Amino acid sequence: MYRMVSEGSLMESKSSIFLPNTKKMWKERIIFVHMKIEEDYSIKKHTTFGIDADVSYYVEYDSEEELKELIESGFLLDREVLALGGGSNILFCDDFDGVVLHSEIKGMEIVERTEDSVLVKVGAGEVWDDFVAWTITQGFYGAENLSDIPGSVGATPVQNIGAYGVEAKDLIERVECVDTKSAYTVTFENQELSFGYRDSAFKHDLKGLFIVTRVYYRLSLLPSFKLDYGTIRDELQGSETSLQTVRDAVIRIRKSKLPDPSVTGNAGSFFKNPVISNDRYEELLEDYPSMPHYDVKNGVKIPAAWLIEQCGWKGRSQGRAAVCESQPLVLINTGGAYGHEILELSEEIRESVRQRFGIDISPEVILVAAPQEDPSDSLTR
Ligand SMILES: Cc1cc2nc3c(=O)[nH]c(=O)nc-3n(C[C@H](O)[C@H](O)[C@H](O)COP(=O)(O)OP(=O)(O)OC[C@H]3O[C@@H](n4cnc5c(N)ncnc54)[C@H](O)[C@@H]3O)c2cc1C
């Protein structure tokens, strides 16, 4: 399914790897590559939910070489591994007994230019919106509708981020990764990654096996805009349509609707919009004739926000967890909440939607260290 483009230098026999067992020994072993490594570390400031939880190890690396060095040292052997970007779509339900790896791999480089497009290679540790802002200054078309989405470049192929009619998959040409076991560099082409709605092979077959290090985006040099989603066209208010005005309009709309994570802890949409069969939709329509819906390839998509609101959750709080008043798809930490409090609220919402509509709304947010009833909710290497 995938292709190795270069080989790491995995030590010959894993049993011969020297495995230090104290923080001091690990630091001594790893310090020469200047990596930041913390033990029993609070992850609070690294997630937009602002939830306090401890992780056994937190490691920051600046380059592929450092990441490979870490893997080859044997440090990750028999440990759960979690790649963390900006922590903007993740909920630590409890302490995490494993290694959190954070990429600081930077760089935006044009690697190919044709008459009508450019291919740009971007480091996984770049902030996504910094990249979008850069594409605007360069006059590259395609990413402007994805302005102001929090998080890192490395997470974009994992999540297949999307907004206003554009998804990351429309721009991604290939993704460069490092195999967490062999330390080999592996490249995946777009069509190998089974992209779907907020979904990709990184959440399924490839789950926990690869760390994204670079993403290649194809952007257009020819003016072309998607203005018919949400209220972009209205927001432009007759002003000239340019990369900058579209970006500004998108940012204004988003700021008016979504809580700012630096003020109120949240991770954007907590649930995905469910897709139901046409038959089920027809049945529900009898009881709920005004139910909003969108026809999609495999059925009918119902806005989860509407379902949640109908169940009376909009604006409701439960302890230190609450449902956002302006956007019920967003769950918020009203101050000092633990991950399990947000999780419990989400489960109650999910159950009430199931009871009333017979529809399951699954979380979009990645649940870490969640109770193990549903293995797909937690990340295991
Ligand atoms: C206010 C707000 C608004 C948002 N609006 C949108 C929106 O409009 N559209 C949208 O799609 N999303 C939205 N989100 C969700 C979020 O911004 C995206 O999912 C984003 O891509 C997460 O990036 P991150 O770097 O923070 O990833 P994290 O939350 O750190 O991680 C998310 C997942 O990606 C994996 N991952 C991260 N980096 C790597 C890597 N280098 N290699 C392998 N796996 C990795 C993690 O293991 C995890 O599974 C919003 C979030 C917030 C807080």
C-alpha cells in the first residue's frame, strides 16, 4: 500500500538496545540531539480544551532526524505513542500513560511550479493558519476557505480538515511520514489515504503507526473562488473578491460563531454530522418536517447541532462542562473541568440524541485515555 523512500538505520537487534529506565538516563541518552523531553508532564497548555492531565513523557523534536533518533534509541518500544499537534481536536479524558510526540518541524518550500499550479512542501510543525496566510501573500489559490482553523499542518491529512466547501484532501498531493517502529521514511499519495469527512486512513489502517513529518499541497495560480458556502458571499458585501478579502470574510464569520479557545476551552465541533439512510430520513420527516438536511452520496446528512438543540442541550451546563450557546456542536470547559466531565456530558448528549431520533452522533474529537468500551476511541500504537 505504501512506498519506502529511504531507510532509517534501525539497530540490528531490538534485544540489544540499551534501555535506560530513569529520566536522568533518558535525558543523558537523548540530550545530544537537543530534544525537549519531560516526564510526568501536564499537557494542559498544549490543548485548546485547557484540561489538566499528566502524560508519562512529552517530547518535542525539530527534525525528521531527531524523530528517527528517538525511535532508534528504543524509547518508544512497548510504550503507547500519541502524536500531538496544536491539541485543538483532542480530549485527554484522563492521564495518559505513554509518550506524546510534538513536532516542531518547520519550513514552507515551493518544490514544483507549472503554468497553473505550485506544489508546496510544508513541515508538520507549522501552524496551519500561518501557512494559509502565507499562501495568500504568495497569490496561491485553494486554501483561503480553510483560514483560521486551529492546529498544525501535520494534523491536516489525519483529520482531513474542512470548512466552507473545501477539504484538506482537495489540496494534499502527498504526505511524508516516519514509521514509528522502523524509523523508515514513508510517502503516501493522496489516493492511498482513503480521505472522507473528517476522516483518513491515519484514523484506521495506519492508526498510530506513522508520524506525519511533511505535507505536500498543490495550489492553483489561476484565480478561482468557492463563495457559495455558508455566508461568505454575503460577508464580502459587494467588496472586490480577492484572496485577502475572502480570507478576511471567513475569519470574520468564524469569530462571530465560535468561542475563542484562548478564552474558553474547547476543541471546535465535538461531534460529526451524522449521515442516515434515505428511508430513515423519510420516516423522521413525518415527525420533524422542518429538519434541516443535505443530500450526500451515501444518504442524507443531518446537522448534529440541530439534533443536539432539539434535545434541549443548547447552552446547558453540567458542572464545569457546558454546551456552547452560539454553536451547540461545541462543548466547552467553563473553567477547571477534567476530561472525564466533558466526556460524561458528551455521552449524555449522544444518548439523548439516540433515544429521541435513533441516530448515533459520533465524536469528531479524538478521545485519549478514554474508558475502553469502544477501542476505536483510543489511540494505541
Ligand atoms: C475553535 C475551533 C474551531 C475549529 N474549526 C474547525 C473547522 O472549521 N474544520 C475542521 O476540520 N476542524 C476544525 N477544528 C478542529 C481542529 O482545528 C482540526 O482538527 C485540526 O486539524 C487539529 O490540528 P491539531 O494540530 O491541533 O491536532 P491535534 O488535536 O493535536 O491532533 C488531532 C489528531 O491528529 C493527530 N496528529 C497530529 N499531528 C500529527 C502528526 N504530525 N502525525 C500524525 N498524527 C498527528 C493526533 O494524533 C490526533 O489523532 C476546530 C477546532 C477549534 C478549537
